Amino acid sequence: MTVYKMEERRRRIVELVNTMGNVSFAQLKERFSDVSEMTLRTDLKYLDETHQILRVYGGAKSVYSVIGSDDLLSRRRMRNLPQKQAIAKKAVVFLAENRSVFLDSGSTVTELVRCMPDMQMLIFASGLDYLPELAQLSKLEVHLFGGKMNRNSMCVGGPQTLKELSQLHFDLAILSTTSYNENAGFACGDADAAELKRAVLQCTDRVIMLMDSQKIGLSSTFSFAALDQIDVVVTDEQVPKEFRKACADTQIELY
């Protein structure tokens, strides 16, 4: 049995919550089996009061899912990685030769790029993290947007990016999201990123949303799309039945 000092235990709780996005109290009890439930509840109360996590019914949630900034891409990349890789492999079928494609930033989009076939396509990329992978595909023609760099999300945005977008039209847009709930729709934690996504919705023929099921039910600050503005949602097998029904009711393809 591993025994942690209070400061180290609380640091590890924060790391676990940030890595997983949200954690149940049962998962915390299993991970920190050397301490009592009362001690764990005291830890959660302290970490919530010091704004290091957000206490929710039955567990805890990362503050990055609710505050006005997205978490570091390096952290998000490791959350639910198997699901994101499976989503990416399913989404590849929507790519076709001689198409113009907008690629959003995001950890799941990065996984898509890693399994993207080398074919003749016109790619417009707002993400910076996956550029080395794109550079390995010799048949792609890749265009980069100018604008302000977001160090958290490793993407570009702002007035310059929007100006360039206003002169473009895409056959396909592949978007990512930080959260989805039935009230706010799809949302993220950065105002520039949300504005960019809204602009893309206006200049594309078909919109593909990549989203793992852990993001359903979460909240973020800046909404950018309602469910009926998306053509296809590519997700994992754990997607709630309520979301499946919502997609069916709005005639959204769900993969």
C-alpha cells in the first residue's frame, strides 16, 4: 500500500482529474485506498475552494472544462487516447481526393492527421501541433493561416485568420470541441477559437465533428454550434443513448 503525504496526495488528485477530465469518487477511493473517505472529501473540498478542481456530484471535474480557457493541448492529447485514435480511424473515410478540407486544431484532429492517407487534397490548417505529420504527406497541398498563436491549444486565430477565412470555401470541415451539452451545444474555452469555428460553419459544404463521449454533458464558456449545424458526429461506443436519440431526431449522422 502506498502512503502519500497530504500535499503530495492532493497534487496527485489534481493531476488525475486534469488527465482524465472528470473522475468519480469511486475512482478516487480506488486510487487512494490508503486514506479514508472523510479525508478524500476534505481533500476535494480544499482543492475546490482553492480553484484547483471543480467538485461535482459524485466526483470532481477539471477546472479547464468550465473556465474561459482550454487546457494545454499536451494534457488533452493524453485524455481518452484510445477513444480518440479509434475516432480518427473512423473519420478517415470522409476524406477523398481532390477535395478542399479545413482542419481544426485539437488532439483528436491530430490523431486523424497521423492516420491520414497520402492523397491529392487541398488542406487548410489552423492547428500547429500536427504540421510535422502533414509535411510527411507529399501529395497534399497544405495552406496555413496567419494570425495570433494560442499557446494552450497550439493553433492560430484572431482577425487575420478570420479575414483569410472570409475569402475561402471548403468541401469539408473537420472540427473539434471541448464540450457538448443540450443547452449550450458545442463549446470551447477560448473566444478566438469559437469565433473561428463559427466562421468555418459559414463557408463549408459539410461539417464533421470529432468528439469523444467524455465531452458530452460538460460545459465550456464559448458556444460555437448547435447540434443541427453539424452534418456528421464521429464518436466512440460509449456515447450516451440520449445523445444518439438527439442525433436521430435532428437527422445527424452518427459514427
